[in-house]
Amino acid sequence: MADSAFRPMSSEDSPQPQDNDKAKAGGVGSGKPEDVAAVLRDLAQEFLRREGDGGQGPGPADGGKKDQGKDDAKKGEAPGDGKGADSKKKPKGKPWYRRPLPVGLLVLAVAILLVGGILIWRHTRDHVTTDDAYIDGIPQVVSPQVSGRVQHVYVDDNQDVKANQLLLELDPSDYQARVDQAQAAVAQAQAQLAEAEAQQTVYSAQVEEARAKLGTAEADATNAANQLHRYQRLKAVNAGAVSDQQMDSAVASATSTAAELNASQKSVAAAEAQLGYSASLITAARAGIQSADSQLVQANLTLSYTKVVARIDGRVANKNATEGTVVAAGTPLMAVVPRNVYVTANLKETQLTHIQRGQPVKITVDAYPDLKLTGKVDSVEPASGQTFSALPAQNATGNWVKVVQRVEVKILFDQIPDDPNRRLAPGMSVEISATVR
């Protein structure tokens, strides 16, 4: 039995392929686990052998050895002591690098990796990308410039508003009273101006009258002085030509007319002074009118502050104004978010090497991933973010660790979508890709 197990099997002793298939079919159909395992193991060995031989079919000797190994496996015995395996070596197949299929796949994989690496390198060289970006805008904080009670609120939350649209109104009663008071002050100043102008007319007439009296007094004084001089010359020539009475009358007349002349001169001076005073009253009245007019303008301006309007186009947000509430000047009541938004991207300082104004930028909004937007670089912040932080870094003390800083870059949209269902709101996260070359 042992000798027959180790002798080479002849072609007559080896089972035919039909018999081998029948044996396999019978082993599987028997239902025993060890038979099924043996058949599967034989199939695996046959596949590995064919792969090692380069796809060549088994010879008669191999078939006999396979059947013998299968019978030994079924009986639980060893197929042999190894002398037969040592005496006949397995034929070796071609190495993998001499086969066209593995070599072709390897070359294709290397080419794909090389092309992909070149494309990635060119993209990273020509583009600057970051997801540390968001939509930004400067909302208008709506607050009254005067204090008062909220009388009407004309807008709701998230409502679209236009510039100069009325948002709310305060109670205007107090401020309307100030306007009326300022109007009365203007009327009073105008009356004072009219009175001063009338006085100036009277004083001007008085000056003319005083000047006329002065002319008469000058004529009388001159006549009296001349009469006195004639009497004095006659008396010097002939003492009896002029009586003492005539001489005394001439002296008295000259003295009286001289006094009247002096009084007329003072009357003219007084009238001229009153005329100048009336002119100053007119100047003061006109200044009073200007002051009253300015107070009226201020009162009307304050009254207009009771109507709070939107300064920009946008949407109402953060509304906390209710009718009947007493608010102080400067109290935030709502905000108007502008439609003219932009992107603020926080780029690393190492990414700013080739960033320049006007470079094109692709923008992707996280809220609307299918919405593709474009823009341009507008400006670069003149300082990093930590410069404006409440607690800036103190690198001069303690251990220092270098941290790459980020700098804000402002990006303007080429066109903001006008879709009410896709609004761009400040604070939304975006991703940007700037083409720098």
C-alpha cells in the first residue's frame, strides 16, 4: 500500500477528467463538510498552479498527483513523504514586470498621479482659496435724535424698505409748541424792526427841522451882529448919531440871536444823535429777526426728527419699537440691513504675496451651494486682526510662539442676485478662490 502510494502514476492509472468531475460532484453532493472543504481546497490549488504555470493546463502526472492528494485528504493521511515533490520541481511562470497587463496598469497609475499632481500644483500656485470668509455689510441702526413717545410704527420685521421711507413717528406735540413759540418770536422781532424804522423816520424829520431852525438862527445872529457893528462905528465917528437906547437894543439883539444860534446847533446835534440811535435800533431789530428765524429753523428741524426715516435701501431687522413706548434720544429701535453687501475674507499673511486690487474671485455661499458668484478684490486691511483685538499679543514677554496672522481682504460682488429667496445677509459663510496669476 505504501509502495503504491509513492510510485509514479501512469496515464492508465490516472482518472479521466470526466471521472474527476464526477468525483467532485459526488463529494459536494455527499453533504459532508470535510468533502466540501477538500474540493474547495483542490480548486484553489489548481487555480494557483495554473497562474504559476502561465495559464498552461495540467499534465497527466499532475492530474494523478492531484487525485492522490485529494484521496489522502479525504482519508486524513499525508499525501506523501515529500520525495516525489522534491524529485520534480514546479515550472515557474513569467515575473509580473514582464507581463503587459500589470506593467500597463502601473504606467497608467503613475501617469494619472503625475498629471494630477501637476494640475494641483498649478491650481495652488495660481489661486488663493480660503473658507474663513463671510458676507459683510454696515447696517443702519435706526434711533431717534429726540426723546418722546412712539406714536406710530409703520414697518414690520424683515420688511423691505427704501431710502427716506417713514419707519416710525414720535409724538410731535411738544416740538410743535416750540415751533409756534419760535414763529411768535419771529413776528415780535419783525414788529420791533418796523418800530425802529418808524422812529428813524421821525428822528430824520426832527433833524431836518433842527437844521432849518439853525439856519434861521444863524441869519438872525448875523444880522444882529452886523447892526451892532454899524452902531459902534457910527458912535465912534459921531457920538450923537446913535442913542444909548439904540445901542443897548443892538447889543441885546446880537446877544439873543447868538444864544438862539447856539441852541439851534445843539438841537441839530441832538436830533442827529437820535437818528443814529434809531439806526442802531433797526440793526438790533434785524439781528433779532435773524435770531428768531434761526430758532424757528431749529424748532422745525427738531419737529422733523419726530419722523424717523430709513437712510438706505434694505430690510428691517432687530425691530424692538412698539407704540406707546417712551424712548430717549439715541435708543436703538431697529436696524436696516443694506442690500449692498460685500465679502470679508481672512487670508493668511503667507497668502497675500500676489494679492492685488482688481483680481477676479469666485465666491461660493454655504447657504446656496449651487449659486456661483464672482467678484473682485477691492482692498487689503492695513493691519492684522490681532492689532484691533481687545487683548493684543505681547510677544516681548515670556515664551514666544510664531503664529501665522490673518489679514482681512475686502471683495466686492460683480452682481448681487436680486432673488428674494436667495438673499445675501451679513454673517453668512462663504468660500472664495482668487485668481492671482
